[in-house]
Amino acid sequence: VKDGYAKASLKITRDHTNFHGVTHGGAVFTLADCAFAEAVNFGERKAVAIQVSINFLNPSYEGDALTAEAVRVSESKKIGLYNVKITDKENKLIALFSGTAYIKV
């Protein structure tokens, strides 16, 4: 974690999969949201999400290791825009997440 950047990972277990045997979208979203929150709340900054979206591009499965990498795109005094890329260990793109945050402090 550093100013405007965070990286988080998750090893997918059976508990993270849906009835199709693929990683549940909620697990992928949560990983991305955690990286987003860490990046935007770095240091003493306090921020809350005001809009987020995710596009699921490829499936992942039990045993996969996913990584979410959040990067600041732009920031003003009160608004920050971040992109989060979620990949597997082969660097296959699993999902793209975009988050806008309101910066309180």
C-alpha cells in the first residue's frame, strides 16, 4: 500500500465458488473493493465510495490465486477515481473495477 496504490490477493477455495464451480462474482468484487479502499484511504485520508462498477471478463476457479491492483487515475480535493485490475497467477485478466470516492479529509 502506498499513496494512490494498493495490491491485495486471495487464494480461491471451494467456499468462494458458485454452483457452476467458478469464483463467485461477490468474492471477486470484494477483493477489488478492498484494494480500492486501501489505496484511497492511505495515510490519514478518510474517503468513502460514491460509485463503483465491475466488469467480469474471465472465470477463475478453486485453487486460483487472484490479485487486485488498485491505481489512482485522478484526484481533486474531494473526488478520487481509481481503477482496479484483477488477474490470476498467469496474469489473465479476470475483471476490471472502477471506483469513485468522496474524500472527507
